[in-house]
Amino acid sequence: MKHSDFTIGGEFVTTTGTWRCTDIGTRTIIAIKVSDDVDASWFRGPPYAVEEMVFDENDWEGCWLDQAARDADL
């Protein structure tokens, strides 16, 4: 993905699962991992009840807009 592909509140996938973008920096994307195993209220924020992770510009190559795009690329 490119920096311009990310949107706050938008979701993307990696090999580790689905993520929701919570902030966009100049060279970083901050996101929370979306999971069906926890209460949906944990994804309301900020602050969030789940850990936010930083994706820097070196990580974006391993991000896709959806599962179909990921599967086609791998």
C-alpha cells in the first residue's frame, strides 16, 4: 500500500490479520488489530482498550486494502 491508501477508520489487512487505522503521520500509520474475540467497545476511542501499533514506511509493502488483494499478491 501507499501512504495515500490509508484512511483514519479504514481497515487494511496484513499477514497477521485485519487492522483499523487510528492515525496517519507523515511517515507512519497507527492502527489497532480488529478481532472478533473481544467486545466491540474496545475499538471505540481514542483512547482504545487495545494496543495501538505503529506501521512505518518500511511496513507498508506488507499491507493490503483487503483480503482478496492480499491473496492475489501472495
